[in-house]
Amino acid sequence: MAMKSTVKRFFVENWRAKLMSLIVASAVWYVIKKNITTMPDIWRQEDRHERVNK
């Protein structure tokens, strides 16, 4: 029975802070994912050029 109350307390206590953390983490993940997939080809070419010239 103690385990059940511990699990319930884990999800119920500070739920607003946990919800905000989840929202912020999701937003950061979305922004990073979007920027990685939409990286211009020019940046990729410059990066390749720098690696070749080293």
C-alpha cells in the first residue's frame, strides 16, 4: 500500500512545475529538431569544405 501512495504522490505533488517542465522540454526539442532538419545546404557545404582543408 505504501508503494501506491508513493507513486500517486510522485505524480500529484508539484504537478504545475512538472507540466511546465514538460512543455519547455518539448518546445526545446521541437526547435532543435526543426533547425536540424531545415539546415541550409550552404552550411553543410561549408562544413565539408572546412573538413577537407584541414
